[in-house]
Amino acid sequence: MQTTFTPEQLQDPATARSNKILRSCVHCGFCTATCPTYQVLGDELDSPRGRIYLIKDMLEQGRPADAKTVRHIDRCLGCLACMTTCPSGVHYMHLLDHARDHIERTYRRPLHDRGLRWLLARILPHPGRFRLALRGAQLARPLRRLVPDARLRAMLEMAPPKLPKPSPNDRPQVFPAQGERRMRVALLTGCAQRVLDTAINDATIRLLTRLGAEVVVVAGAGCCGALPHHMGRTADSHRLAAANIRAWSAEKAAHGLDAVVINTSGCGTTVKDYGNIFAGDPLAEDAAAIAAITRDVSEVLAELGLPETVRAPEPLRVGYHAACSLQHGQQIRTQPKTLLARAGFEVAEPADAHLCCGSAGTYNLLQPRISAQLKARKVETLEAKQPDVIATGNIGCMMQIGAGTLVPVLHTVELLDWATGGPQPERLRRRG
């Protein structure tokens, strides 16, 4: 793609990077075949190629974002299926990040839109605030049909009927390895996940320590910054990410770390990109070092290996949903399925496994209509495999899919923990 940025514009590192990305696009349109929003809406401007044209025009002209561009960029899930498909290696993720940042800085959204985004950025990354907000949503949920704004209704519907109690395992501490210590890792306990499903971190800690990893929950580490980052709120996301970088860097220097383990793939994609996000920043070297040792939990489990004696407690058929941030953002496709099969579960993958379930961070709250269509498609393809249980590696996907099916939805680590001696997951115990 030909670009016409001026030498002055290219002095800005973000613009220079976007210029290289834009010039790598050859207009082939392969990305349209795997773009969920293009499949649902059928509008070229709601495909990666169409959005690239809009972003190019906006950045080249150096103008504030307009309503048309914002509408189509806001509809992008950021699922990154286009990056997996693209034969030219167009790094759409970084281009989208630049566009979202530019929109946030130059476009004045309607008041109600600004209010919703401010609310999400101020609540979701903070477990205490999020728990209080969900308590309030639980009380208001019976009245949700009276709420005219579909996004507010989606927020009320997000509240589960019952919230788990906070887990003591999420507090800063060290969990010793069982037997010989084979590695030392820091676990990101996250933000929303700590409120919505405490069983995931608990199972992760049991499983890693059982396989010989010493697990440390580092004081000062919290939200990875992904949620505000994807809304273009750069200052908010950098502040949260910087706290993690400093905390993990200090722990690494003092006691050593072989890996930073992430069990929420949306967070993992962001943390693995810290080196790029902080390029040119005083924290750049530390950020790159942390990104280099960041691993999805499935990568670490594959390295540690499951015991030879591992056996599935029940012969369950597992419908595996590949989270977009795992299969496209991190290019991790085989490890979770291989681990589940190795543990003795029958693994079934749905049709169109590359397509997003519609969760995508805050997308299901900000674009509920499109999100609901994608959820229905995903649930239909998963249920077509007649699974006993659905497994995935991202809390957002778990909540999204779980809201559309009666099949129990678990994190992959919960099944692997159970197969290696841990307790039966609660959702399986509740099966009728």
C-alpha cells in the first residue's frame, strides 16, 4: 500500500511504525474471509482491509477522528484473526492500537458513551471496585429489561447470580513446589478474573506446584492494562502495566524468575507486547525483559509435562474453544488440546474454530448486538459437538459462552488440575 506521510509526521515513532505496517498491506482481501464482523455485517468498512483504509486516511491527513471512522473502528473486536490469515504479515494489532489511541485523543464521544467508557476503565481493572459494582448489578438485574440502553443492559446481565468469595491465594505470597523445584514463576492473578472465578487461580497454583514450580504472587502486580489499552486509554493502561513491570523486575532481580505465567490469554497477549508498548520509555529495557519471559500457562505446563500416571477421572468429551488472544494473538494452538488429550479427555474442536465468541475484553459490553450474534454462532458450533464440558483459556470467553449454554464451561487448567489429583471443578459437581 502506498502512503504519503510527510517527513515531519514520520518523526513520530508511532506514525513511523504505522507507516511500515500500512506499506506491507497488498489489498489482497484474504483477511475478509476470517473477520467475524465482516461475516456478520457484510460491510467492507467492517473488515480489516476497510478499517486499514480508514486508519490510513485519518493518520495521513493528521486530522481528528470523525464519527464514521470511530464507528467502524469501535466495531472491531481486535480478535486478530486477520493477522493469522494475512500472507503479507501486516501487524494489524499495532495499527489498531495506534488508531484507538488517536481516536481517544482527538474525538469527543457523546456524553453517555464517554460515561460508560470512563466507568469501565475505573472499575474493571480494580477487583474491589468491580466486586462492589457487580453487587449493585445483582440488585438491579431484575429490572434490566426496563433499561433502554442495550449496553447498560449488557452490564447488568454480566453480573452472575452468585459471586465467589475472594481467594486467599490471590494475596502476595510464595507457594513452594512439591518435591524438587524445577522452576520459579510469578503468577498474574489478574483483575476481573479474581472476582468472577477464583477457581482458576487456585487450580493454576495447585497444578504448577504439583508439577514442580514454585509460584509467587508478587506484591504490587495487578491488572495488566489490557482493558483500558483496548479502549485507547493509553495513560491508564501504561500506569497499570508499569506497576507490573516494576514489581516483577524487582522480584526477578531479588529472587529470580524463570517465567511470568498468565492464565488469561487476553492479558498474556498484552504482557507479551510490553516491550513494544514501552518502546522509547525509561522502562523499555525492563518491559522487554518481562515480555521475553512471559508465558501462557499452557506453554509452561507443556514444558513441565504431565505425570505419566495422569488419568482423566471421568471419560469426558471436551469441546475446546480456542480464545482469539491465544490462537491469533499468541499463536498458541496445539498445547492446550495436547495437554487435555494427554490427561485422557476426548477433545472436540468446533467448526470455524478461528472465529471469535464475541467477548473481546469490553466488546460484549460496548457492542452488545454484534457480540450476541457471535456468541450464538459460537455456542451453536460448540454444542454441535455434543460436549460434556467446554474448556477454554480466557475468563472473558468463559463468561460469554457460559451465558449462552447449559454445558459447563471451565478453564483448561481446572480440568488438568482435576486429572492430576486436584478437586473436581465445582461446575461439574453441579451438573444435573
